[in-house]
Amino acid sequence: MKTCRLHLAAALAALFPALAHASCGAAFCTVNTNWTTQSALAAPGSAFDVHYEYLDQDQPMSGGDKVAVGQIPHHHDEVATVNRNLVATYSRGFGNGWGVTVSAPVGDRDHRHVHNHHGEQIGETWSFTELGDVRVVGRYQLAAGGDLLNPTDSGVTFGLKLPTGRFTVANDDGERAERSLQPGTGTTDLVLGAYHHQRRNASDAAWFVQAQYQHAVDSRDGYKPGAQFSADAGVRKGFGPGFGALVQLNFVHKRADSGSAAEPADSGGRYLFLSPGLSYAVNGRLQVYGFVQQPLVRHVNGVQLTANRAFLAGLSGQIW
């Protein structure tokens, strides 16, 4: 049974979601590989995940409609943001229902927009590779139920997003990027969540539901990111030796940013994504996986850049 649990835990590594959106492209894929939050480490032990994300935000939208660049005039007409993110996560379970997860992103970002200045259109670009905001999130397993073949787990998560990322990045002309584009928000955010999942060992399957709320507890230099809520559901089904088919639905609702350095009219919105993927368990402790994320619903405030699809690939495993 322990060997079966290890194989299933490795296959679960790509089920769970996260979030981040911004008007000009400071974005992460909403698929999250932080599966240890959902009790894969019920016994003492450690796990890791490293994954790469690619999002090309080249589709401006107004409300729920696609628009062309500059179709709705702004002081800045956003053109495109290409995001290449590397996210490393370490998790530790203490065997008594408690655990902790630390996640650190590095973003490689290219952004273009047009500055409309007294009738003149001036192209501006930014390109940088920077550490983003680190998250430290604890978890506590509230209940474990079911039977040996169909175990269930429920719990809560709680922690902080720390202001580790810079928010003063400038281009070669000395122009600072908009705050929503910066690698960090400059704020400390409270993160609260809850989860429930069930494994069906006999059929090599699993399902989950999860909710999470994030709220900045302070502001920094005239900027406070909008609070955001996510609700997610996913299913995994094994097929063939070591292979698994994965699918998620990820919902995100983000409120508008606030402050003198924010763009409240062009931030925040509602999103629903479908995220199918595949995983392969190399052995009982290591797996590789990949996802394609497709938006089903995009409804933004004002005019914002969005991605027509996103791609994610990663490696995760357990350390005992």
C-alpha cells in the first residue's frame, strides 16, 4: 500500500492551481504544482517542484471582447507581454497534520507598449529577468477519512506572500515599468485557503476542490494590488504504466488595484480556464508533467492584455 501511495502521490503533483494577472502582463499560469498542500506529505518528509511557464499576452481585451491595439485610446496602448517564468517550490511535512511550503518565482519578461504623448506615438520596451515575490504557506490537515482504497483529506492553508521582488525596474531610458508589470508588488499579502481531495487507488484516480483568498495587508509607494479569490477543481486518471491524464478548471476573480501608482480602471477581472495535461511517473518519487491552459471566460476591467493560451512543464518529486 505504501508503494501504491507513493506512485499516486507522484502522479498528483500536477493537479493544483495558483494565480496572478495584471493589465500589462505581469502574469503567471494558474496551474499550480504545490500538491503537498493537499496532504501528499501526510507522513514526515520533503518534496520539491520546479516548473517552467510560457505566456504570450498579445491579445488586448475590453470587458469580455477582443480589441485591437489602440482601438480604445489610452495614455499607454499595451501591445504585448511575453512571460517566461521559472518557479521552484519546497515543501515539508511534519507528520502531525502540519506542513509548510516555500515557493520562489523568477520571471523573464519582455513588454511593449505605445506611449501616446501630445499626438505622438512613442514605442517603449522593458526586458528583465528578476526574482519575484516569495510565498511561505503553512497547512494543517483537519480530517482524514474514507478507507484504504478511497482515502480522503481536508485541510486549511495560511501564510504570506512576501515583498521580495523589486518594484523599481526601469528600461534603458530610465523609465520605470508600470507597477502591475514589476516583478514584485512591494506589499505583504495574507494568503488563506481550504482544500478537499480523494484518491481512488483501485482505479488509479483522484479528484480535488480548492479555494484560496489573497489580500494585501499594506501598500507600498502608492500601490496596493487588488484582492483575489480563486476556486479550482481537478481530476487525474492513470492510464498505462506511469502515465496520467489531468484536467483542471481554474476560476479567478481579482479586484482592481488601488493607489496613486496603480491603474484601477485597467486592472482586475474574472477568468475561467480549462487546463488539460499529462504526467509520467519516472518512479515512485519522481514525475514529469505538462499542461496547456486555455481561457474559457475572460472579462477584464478597462483594457488589458491577455494570453490566448499558456504552457507549463515541470519536474516534481519526494525527498525522504
